Amino acid sequence: MKKFFEIPPNGKARAAIFISGSGTNAIKILELWNKDPETCKFIPSCLVTDRPERCAAREIAKQFNIPLIEHDIFSFYKSKNLKSISLASSEGRLAREEWTQGLIQKLNIYPLEFAIFAGFIPLCNITEQLPCLNVHPGDLTVTDKSGNRLLTGLHAIPIELAVINDIDHMRTTVIVASAYSSSGAGMDEGTIIGLSPEVDIDYQGRKVSEYQELHKNRSGKINDPLRDMANANQEALKADGDWVVFPPSVNDFASGRFSIDEKGQLYLDTNGNYLPIEYIEYRQNQKEIVFAE
């Protein structure tokens, strides 16, 4: 059994926060820290973005007075004469590895215990350097008949899958992200740390069966009623899911109380006793430890 990281002498775990868009999840985490830095278990060492001209990173870094790392993925790929940042080609994957190494060099300026993916879009194996917490818009405790996680995928895909599989609610999951493969798979396979309350799905006036039929006859268009409904619900999940579970999960993870054994079993240090747990379920100002059977 080993800890995810060692707490530094001052008792404060140092974290880098990664964002690509509006940064609302990052703001909620930083508000927790800013409210009471003395009792908060983590220190935000830096904010990181892959698209400085297209997101709110500069404003957030200024608001909370923390250093900002800008590592533009679009200009990097353009310098390699690549038209997109896709991982579909071998050239794209090699560029991603090189881009990631450049990001790691910038991160090395800051001593860090862990990282936080707070809406960070590009897949990158920073996970090989640091434990990385990631927020996922699906209940990763739900499995299929083979025992594999059912509600995986990027963006609002987990919500689409919930509707297709007759699941009438959403949950946000916080995991320690695992490394991604060349195909982009793997990021949703990490250890579950926290789970939000159930959030009802708003079907926006349609029946579930209508969405399921639409899925069967899908033409492949990006914009369709199922995708639009899932995107709208993902935004709703932020307030009642992400913002409930993510900040306290980060703070609890920063306490250094989590450990994992060689079989992947998660343990929580409770007054010197390491007890096997499934995850912690967070509600507004409350949490419940779900112990392993």
C-alpha cells in the first residue's frame, strides 16, 4: 500500500490547476482555498492553460493572484504544420508527446504534489509525473454486464449514455486520472475518490424512448436533439454536481489520507487506521464515506 504523494513539511500539498475554458470549476476550488488559506489543505501553486487566447485563465490568475503557465497547443501544432490537434494520426500523437514534455518543463519550476484537471481539454500524460484529479460528468460506479464502466467518454457523452441506458439521473465523479492510450482511451479508468449526489436529468419535454429512437437512427451530426439535451444537462450538472463534489474532494485528497494497494483498492486513513473504501459521497456541507465490503 502506498500514498499518492508525501505531504511537505509545512503540511500543505501544492497543486497545479489546469483549465481550457471558462474555469468555473477552478474558481470554485480557488474560492475554497481563498476563503480560509490557513485551514485549507492545499496551496494552488499555479494555473495552467493550453489556450490562453480562448479561455478565462488570465482573469482567474489575476483574481486569485497565482502564477499562470500558458502553453498554447494550437500554436504548437501549427508550428509542426499540423492542421488540427487531433490524436488520430501518428504525427498528431508524436506532437502531443512533444507538447506535453514542454509543459512538464514549465511545471518543473513549481514544486508540486498533485494536479487538478478542472475542465482541461487536451489529453496528456501529465499523469505519469503527478497524481491528477479529474472531474467526470457521469457516474463511474455504474458498470455494464462485463463489469466495465458504462458512463465513460468526453464532454456530454456520459449523459447521452445514461439516457440510452434508462438511467434517469446524473452524477459527477472525481477520479485520480490514469494515463491515456494512443487511441485516447484510459482517462476514465482511474481510482474513484468522490461522487456527487444524484441530479435528475431534464428531458426537455421529450420522452426517453424518443431519445433512444433518435440514437438508433442517428446520422452522425454533431448537433441533434440528444446531443443538445445532454449538453444542456451537463451545464446543469456543474452547479449541483461538480461544484458540490470537486472542491471538497480536492481538499480531502490534499490531506494525504488516501492510499492505494497493488490491486487498486483505495484506503482512507482514519486516525491511523487505513480502512478500505469505495469512495466518499459529497453533499452540500456533508459527506459520507462508503466503505468497501
